[in-house]
Amino acid sequence: MKPSDRTEQESVEQSNDQLGPELKECPVCGAVGLPERIDDHNCQSFLEQRGQYKLTEDDE
């Protein structure tokens, strides 16, 4: 590995660390966000805001 390659790789790793926390996707409605917000969100409200269908009891 050339020194310039190592510097570029280290730069990419450092920028990845600065991106913030990993996002989570709701398995029911597909909403994406911070894990604590996804855990507390309302799937029905999310889908209504997107103009999508309403959830049935089977979806929840």
C-alpha cells in the first residue's frame, strides 16, 4: 500500500465516524430514522402523511 493510499483510506474512515448514528428502518411501515424515534413512532400517522394505505391489525 502506498502512503498516499493509506492517507486516503484513513480520511474515508474518519469521515465515516463523523456521519452520526446509524439509522433504523421500521419493519412494518418502512419509516427510517434514529432508532429511538423509530421505536416510538406511529406507523399509521407515518403512512397517512405519505398518502399510503391504512394499516390493518395484521400489519401491526
